[in-house]
Amino acid sequence: MSDYDVTALAGELRRNLRGEVHGDPGSRALYATDASNYRVVPDLVLLPRTCADLETALAVCRAAGAPVALRGAGTSMAGNAIGGVVIDTSRHLDAILDIDPVAQTAVVEPGVVLTDLMAAARPHGLTFGADPSSASRATLGGMIANNACGAHSVAWGTTADNLRALEVVAGTGERLSLPARDGGAPANSDLERRMAALGEQHELLLQRRFGTFGRQISGYALQHLLPGRVDLPRLLCGSEGTLATTLQATVGLVRLPQARVLLALGFPNSTAAADCVPVVLPHNPLTMESINATLVDRLPDDVRRAAVAAGLPKGSVWLLVEMGGEDSADALASASAVADAVKDAGLGATASVVTEPAAQAVLWRCRRDGTGLATRRADGAEAWAGWEDAAVPPARLGDYLRGLDDLLGRYGLSGASYGHFGDGCMHMRIDFDLLTEPGVSVYRSFVEEATDLVTTLGGSVSGEHGDGRARSELVRRMYGPECYELFEQVKTAWDPTGHLNPHVIVDPLPVDQALRHRGTAQLVQVDTMFSYPGDAGSFAQAQRRCVGVGKCRQSSGGVMCPSFQVTREEKHSTRGRAHLLWEMLEGDVVKGGWRSEEVRDALDLCLSCKGCLGDCPVNVDMATYKAEFTHHHYAGRPWARPRSHWSMGWLPAMARLASLQPRLTNAITGSRLASLLKRAGGIAPERSIPSFAPVPLRRQLRTMPQPSEPTRGRVVLWPDTFTSFLSPDAGVAAARVLAAAGFEPVLPQGAVCCGLTWVSTGQLGIARKVLRRSLRVLAPELARGTPIVGLEPSCTAMLRHDAADLLGSDPLARQARSSTMTLAELLADRAPDWEPPQVGGDALVQVHCHQHAVMGFDADKALMEAAGVRVQVPDSGCCGLAGNFGFEQGHYELSQAVGERVILPAVRAAASSTAVVADGFSCRTQIEQGTTRNAAHLAELLAAGLDEEPPAAQPRNR
């Protein structure tokens, strides 16, 4: 490739494109990596608005001699979508143009996310057959580029098998309409004629070396050039954007089975599971997916328990075998037949048949999260891609795994594996040392030997994710010089100047060049306020948690990442923010360290919801990273802080002051002065300032009647700021419920605060002082082993998770972590025989994000169901207010957009007889200010059923 004038190119693109052209450091840093081990900073980032825009961008870049890399969700694990001018099709080119239920086809633009296509096809009883675990963010353009496969490829094939036609722009600049062709259909273009001639010339070689099994993904799919079977769409599928660019695709859809049953098979080891493959395949399974104990053990406790409850049998390796049928009985009979066949094979298998969709979903989550979970060993050591995508013919899978185990042993390496056993494809993250020269040398030697192993078994170095930078150098080693020369001829015909995704498949760079973690950042040691115990105390290692799999980019469902779900901008995803923090440490593009404005701006719309801590497979904790960054960003510059940091960061102190004259305070905040107060405090003018309670919690509890003799011991009711001064009814209700259950609820003997508001505004020095003082107040109760019950989920999560990390080795913080629980958890653990009042009815529940991430909701749901309440939990994620976030000036619009995604419409649609429950004060406030309904705390819901009971206990101020 020739050098080119980036500035001139950017100007030309801006003059000719309707879409966005970014050359700023922040945008370039965001797109410097994908989900692979590689980092190449792009010169420009383009977001075309239309297909015509995309064509124009390609033409302008081609004329300038600029290399181009097309990108969908950026989840490539092989480094397929980095370098040069990166063109992101996921932002705007996402239209589903047509679905034809009769022909069973769909016409899509390249940026369409797979789950969106599946949702559109589902009402017709159809789906897209290739369904990778990244379906919630994978785009069809990226799937075509990599020939994505997925769990159901054993039944429905790869993306290529489901591709009907393509509209593309070749590297020559020629726009082509390419239908899949039958038999001897005439060629319509010079390129098609050249490809047909190439197939005729090398027919015997193509028959012998290509299309030998379904997961032969490496190189170009030259079997589609055989005489009489020339199929250019399928040739381009898997070419990784090196030959042409997809403008539009027609894909085939498959009919969903009427019923599906999941058979979970447990095995003592991977080789036994692999040897089972030939036993199961004759039964025509829909899936045959593997997971192992290494991954299952890393799942969140609640998910792991749910998996066992759902039917995960005993074993160290499991196969999830899905069987379809005309009805449930038919599918169940097929699953039973497979179970019998596996039992007769004598492989020591256990089996469980799972029929309930909810239980099946739990087990599928175990498999779906494998990509991220495998990036860390159980002891916290890092593991990487690099040899994670090889495939062999399914009958040789056992031989491959035995050979791979031997190779790993000789190199002293280990890895967590998962994969498509039914297709002979194994995914694996291995604990390579990619940070030092000796480690990188070992990595290189290992992948070369592993290539030889796969080749001797008739396999492919890539079975799904493509060659990219990780495997392109190995392609010649796998295929030999004669086949490789054909690849070069194909590349030259389609892309004579070599500007489309250069150095991928042909003309490769070394596999150990441009490794993302070999730069400056790995050597940077920064002093931090949080201790990062899960990352060896290293902020840099914490940022390496994000490997880029992009689960945070899902467009719907789950808690993370609420800002991305609204804006759909990469910098507002958890991944984007983590990448920018890493680039801040790298320092060559994003400069200024903690003073970086690019990082500050990306973090500004982070709601600190902690959804990523629970939903991200590797538990990225962006709320903590944001607090850390914000602390350092404004260190020594208090005047530079947003005004909201003072008004809302110091809310506990202000609330305590306001409680001395609450009526006067409310009169002022409800008067014409409110607009001035909000402007001075950096509060969004659209927001109403919540009223302070006329009587705070501590004073209300003093007037309550004395309790009867408690039978279950003392419980400390944590008087957080929100419950104490803004919503004390929830605290009073909790005291009544605790007393009714036989506890003696008490309050701490002095003023306490967890420091949450100072943490969320990055005032960590103050937060430490406040938290230490509060824990000293609590020390006598902690010494007695008294349980601490939190009512505000964010404050409970602070004591349960963040406090120990913020205070480091403080023993009181560790004691508080183990002693703190929710009201429902306490009742389940310490009063399992207590029968709650029969409240009955329906309840729409908004689960607080921090509760979702740290404590979980299982105990609350069980408690409500025991109270006769029918619980509905919408998949709403964050309410959008998120503590101080939604009150801050400049955040109101996004805050409301997040709320309007699910929870606010759900509340408006709920029947008047349905209770609305939200434990978080922020959630209740968002619902109150965004609908005509008020939400209640769980304690209030239960206390309503105690009205006929004897008076509740009086917590003592000791």
C-alpha cells in the first residue's frame, strides 16, 4: 500500500459523505482494537449513513490509496477489523428491508444485528440458522465476512449455507449483484468468468483440498469455484472483507421446530465428551455444544446454582444437545433416544432432560458467556485468544483434544475450553504470556505446532472466527504453497490494489506483531484509591479485563449498558469506555493521563449502574473505574468539578442539615427559588427536587411502641441517607416486618453513611473518611456478629462490595461485607420458617441495578411469592435516574430515554390494582416523576399485610 494524505482524505470524505468522519484521538482509540489480541490505531473512522454513502466512502478511499477495514460490532477475535480507515456499518446501515415468509428469505443491510433479524422472523415461525453466541450484537455484514456459525450450525449450517444473494462493491470498485447460481447458469460479470476459469483450471485441487468438512473456514472457500457450481456469494462469505464489501444481503430463513428439548450430558473429561460426538450425530441434533467445569465454576453464584437447579448433571464437561420435534412428546422421545445411546456407549456419561424454556435459558447462558469467562483462570491469571478457533472433522475431535492436551502440557500452558463439538470446533482461551518477549516467543512456537497438529487431522486453523491477524500467517502452513498461490490470484482479481483489509488471509503479517498489550500500558503503575484485589492491585490489569466480546453492545435486554442501548455509540458502551481507559494508560493516542478529556467525555454518560459488574462475562466494573478516574481527573482542581458534585455528592450532609427544618426546606425548593437552586447545584431544570420527610427515620422510630420479646436476636437496620431523610416510611415498614419475624431491630448508636454519593461523584478521599468513621460506629455490632440489613440497594451494595475495595485491608470493611444483607436475604437465612403476611395480588417490580449486580433478586422474589404476590419483573434494566446521574444538568434527556425503553411504559400499562415495587429511591423517584403512579419498597408491601398484627418493634438508638 502507498502512503496517503490522511488530512486530505478526511476533507474529501467530509465533503462527499452524509455520515460521520472522525479523526480525533478518542474515536481512533475506540477503534484501535476489536475482541482480539491486536491493536492497530486507525487513521480515520467512518460511519456511513446510507449504502450510497458506503459506496462513496469506498471510492474515495480507493482513489486515495487508503487501506479500508469494514467493521460491524467489532467482536472479531482474530483481528479482522482493525487498521487503516475503519468503516463502522453498525450505527446506521441496520435496516431489515424485507421478510418473505413464503420464500423464507430476508433482505438486510450489513449493520443489522442478528437478534433483531431473528425477532422480526419469529412471528412467521422462522429464524436465521447460524446463531453465534454473540447474536445480540453480531451484525449480518460481519457474519458474512467471517462465515459465522453458531450453536445450530450442526443442523442448519453456517452463514454461507444460508446466504442467497449479495449486493457488493468489489475491490476494483465494480458494483455486483450476485445471486446464488444453479448448475450452468451464465456468468454476468468479468469477475465471475475469471473465477469460473480458475475453478476449471484447478478442479482436482479444489475437490481434494476444499469443502472437506463444514468448519473449514480458513482461507478462501474455493470449493464454490468448482465447474457447474460457481457461487460467488458463498465464495465471498468468509473472505473477511478482503475481496468485496457487502451493501445488501438476501439470506435464507429456516423453519423453527414446533418443540425443543434440551439434553444435558455430563462427562468426566473433554475427550470422553468428544468421543460421544459420533454417537449423537446420527440422531440429527439441533445443537451439540460443550462447556466445562472451569467455566461453570466462574459463573456468578446465583447463575451456577440456577444451572444445577435447571438440570445440569454431575460431570466436569457437559454437552448441551438440543433435539427438535413436531410436538413435545416427539422432541422428548428423540432426547431420550440420544440419552440411551450415550449410556450404551460406555463413556461414563450422566444425563438430564430439560423441557422448561426458562431452565433451558439458564443452561444456554452458561455456554453463551463462555467467551468472556474463559479470559480469566480461576486464580485470576489472564488467558487469551490466539489458538481458540481450530476445527477438525467431528470424527477426529477426540484425537485433536488428546493431541492438544499433550501440546499444552509440553508448553506448561492451560486453557478453558468450550465449543461446537458437533461440528468438531473447539474454542479455547489459553494462559499465554503475551506481555513479555519470552512469553510471546512461546506463543508463536505453540501456534505453529498446533497448526501442524490440526493439519495432520484434516482440520482448519479457523473453524468460525476467520483468519484475521491471528491466523493468516498460518494459512500457508496449513494449505501449502499451491493452494496459497490460488488465494493470491483470487485476491488480485477482486482487489488488485490490495486496499481491502490488507494483510488478512494473503500477504500476512507475523502472528506476534502488533499485540495489543505489548505497549506502554503494561508497564504503567498508577496509584489508585480502590485496591482492585481481583486484578493484583493493578488498574492496568483491571482494564485488561475487557477483551472486547461486546456483550455490552446488545441493543435490548439485560442491565448493561443503558447509555449504549439509547445512543448506540461505541464510546457509550462498557467496552468503549474500557478501551479508552486502556488507551489513556497507553498514552500515544489518548494523551494527558488522568486529565484526559476524551475519557472524561466518554464516562460522562456512564450511569454508574454497575450493570456491567453483573452482566459482563468478565465482571468489568465501570462504575468503580469511573469513580477512580473522576477522583484523579479533578484532584487538586476543586473549581473544575461540575456543580452537581457538590450539591449531590454532599447530599448526606445537606440532608442532615435540611432535616432540622424540613418544612422550610421543602417550601424553598418548591418555590420560585427552585430554578435558581437547581442552576446553582447543576441540577437538570426538568427535574423536581424531592421533598424531605417532615420527621426523619430515627425520630419516627423513637415513637414506635416497645416490641414484644424477640426470639431471633438483634438486627442492625442501616439508616442510609435516602431512607432516613427522604423516604423514612420504608424504614418504619422494615422495622415492623423484622419485629413481626421475631428480630430485635436496632439502629447504629451514631450517625453513619456508606459514602456512596461521594464515591459516585469521584470524591474518594471524603468517601474513605466517612466510611471509616461509620464502620467505627458499627464496630461493636460487627464484633457481636449482628447482621446488617440494608434497605437502599445502592448503599447495601456499597457495604457488600465496594467498601472493602475502597478501604483495602481494613478488617471492619471485610466484616461489614460478610455481615450485610438485604431484608429478603436476612429473612431467608435467619428466619426460614417465618411465614410472611399474605399480601396477594400482582406486583410489577423494578429491580435496582446495584441489587442485580451485587446481591441478586432471587431472595426478594421468593419472599414475595411466599406472601402470595404474583411477581412480574420486566427486562427493563436501569430505570435511568441512577442516583445523581438523572438529576445532573445535561443528563435529563438520556435519563428519560433509558426509562422510556421499558419500565416507564410498563408502569403506565399496569393495572391500577397491580402494586409497583422498587426498593431503590432513585427508581421510585423516576417512576413518580415519569408516570402517575407511586412505587413502594418491598418492606412497605409486606408491612401492609401486618395491619392486623400486634405493634412492631421499636429499634433502640444505642
